[in-house]
Amino acid sequence: MLYPFVFEPIYKSTIWGGNRLSQFKQLPRPMFGVGESWELSQVEGDVSVLANGEMKGCTLADLLDRYPEEILGKKVYARSGKQFPLLFKFIDAKRDLSVQVHPDDEMARRHYGPQANGKTEMWYVVKAEPYAALIAGFTRNISTVEYQFLMRQQRIEEVLRRFKVQAGDVFYIPPGLVHSIGGGILLLEIQQSSDYTYRMYDYNRLDAHGKPRELHTELAAEALDYRFHSDVKKAYDFEKDYQADLVDGRYFRSALLRLQAGQTCLRNKKADDSFVVYNCLRGSVELSCIPDAPENKLSISQGTTVLVPAAMTESIHFQALQDALLMETSCVSI
């Protein structure tokens, strides 16, 4: 029998990582230099392992091999096969990440094979220091010739668009958009299941061995969208008492749920014919699904990620144990 799944986080040490992930996830021991917590992944080499219930210890690949349609939904399975199409991460940037860009599906498949995915992603800023800023796009349209000139002169920062950020800000990063997460930011990243990243500029930093980090100059030039994009930062409102729609894109649909302590909320996502993922960003809630069985109830708190299989999305019930904030994401069946 299926039930709501919680997976073991996959922690990644990075040269720019900090110690806020352990604080945010309320872990018993501090972690230092950890930049990423991969919450839900089927990327090769980083496949999530189930942490709860009678199938504890199974990998996400094991589960999809046994229950592909029931977990993914029929339409998502028809498109993705037995591959989980999205990747969920919490990212803690103590220092600036490199300036980078991701390929689209066509470029990824041209370089890495017919099953490769490009990388469309969104960011939700969970916490930000007063000085924190990030890069998303160019300040204006530029040409490939100008781009090459600025790169040779190490002046590319002159045309990068910077945003000061605060908790609650949302950014949509399509393939080809130059971007970088700045120091002092903790965020949730939702993206296609892909790990193709082209580093185009890295502030002349050295790696742990004292060598410059690899740049992917030619691939980045091929992937880049050189146009100005006005809509990378997403405005939103809580149109209902508890829901704000954030992204309704080609690959995923995300909304923010805001609940007060004691408040209940019923979500029926059956029409999406997709799994639903909940990231608890603040507070704690009790989640339950039909049928009303003990294994279908669990309490989740800040920093926890839950995958509700598509077969169980007709009735997802929340009761807020504290004031709570949840990200809700389903797949778009194109």
C-alpha cells in the first residue's frame, strides 16, 4: 500500500556553503560548509532513499519501478517513464555562487543523449541577510560579440541584473537565463531533474586544491539567452485566505499555502493527475490522506519534504499545529 513518502536528505558540501541548513532543518548537530540539501532526487548518483513507513530503505527508483503510474500519475508516467521529473533542493549560500547558466531540453539532448533534460527552475527565498542579493538575467539585450568582449575583459558583471532580496521573494529561472545566488541567502529550489550547469564566471576563486575552478565558456555561450527578461521576479498575492499561486510553467506548478495554528485545509489535486510535493518552510502541520489509516498520517515540520503519490491526491488534509508555510508543487503533464 502506498502512503506519503519522506526521504533522507542528501547533503552536499560546497566551497560556498554555510551552517544554516542544520539550523533550518532543526538537526541535533550543526553542519558546516554544507551548501545543498537534496530533498527529492532521481539524478544519477544521487537517488533519494525512503526514510519512513514499511518500505523504508527503498530508493525512489525502486518505488517508481514498482508503482510508476500510482506515484507519478498516468500522464506524467507516459511522458517521463520511470524517472522522477523534478528535483527539490534547499540551498544555503554563505558566499556567492558562480555566475552560471543551464541548457534547455534540446541542447541537453544534443550533448548528453535523448533522455537528458534541460534545467528550468524556480527559487523561493526562505531567509536572507539584509545585504543579500542575487543575479537573474542581463540588464539589457546584449549581442554575442559584446558578450565575448566583456568575458575577455572580465567585465561581465557590468551587465548582470542584481536584485536585493528578502524572505518570500520568488524568481523563475528558465534555461538560458544567466543567474547566481548571492551570499547570505537560504532558498528552496524546484527544478527539472537535471544537473547540467555551465559555470561562466567565478570571481577568480580557487578550489580546495588552490586551482581555479573549471569554467564552461563555450557551452555557456551556446546555452545563453542574450535578451533582457522583465519577468524573472514573480509578484504574488494570497488571493484566498491561505493560497498564493506562484508558478504555472511548462514543467511544474507551484503554490504557497499559509496556515494559522489550528486552521485546517483540504486539497484535492486529483485533476492534476500528478504526484504532489510539499516543502514545509515554516511551522508544523499534520498531513493525512484517504484512506484514513495510521501510515497515511504524519506530522511534518520546518525543513521537511513530503511526496504524496498521485493515487492519493483526491483528499490531502492539513491541520496546522503551529503557524505554517508550505510549498505545494505538482507536475505539469504536457
